[in-house]
Amino acid sequence: MASIDEQVLRAAKEIVVKFIEGGRISPAGFTDSFKNIYDTVHDTVKGRANPLPADDPEA
């Protein structure tokens, strides 16, 4: 199984490719769009990968 970071990279790439194919972003905007999408996917995955501590009253 691929590492989580590799999976995040693949997911971000797929999202950007779909946005380019759909005309939502241009290939010229790839750098900025990819960074934003990668950061969002990464933060989401890492946030869910780290559950609340056991002593957290909301857990």
C-alpha cells in the first residue's frame, strides 16, 4: 500500500486534472491551483488521521 503522502499527491493530481478537463482552471494556473488543492487534501487527511486525544471531553 502506498504511503498516505503518496495517496494525497495522487488525489490532488486527479482533482487538478479533472478541473483542467472541465475548464474550471487553465493549465497556466496549475502551480497555484495544485498547491492549494494539495494543501487542502493534505490538511483534511492529516486532520482525520490524528483523532482527538483520549482526555478530550468532546471525544
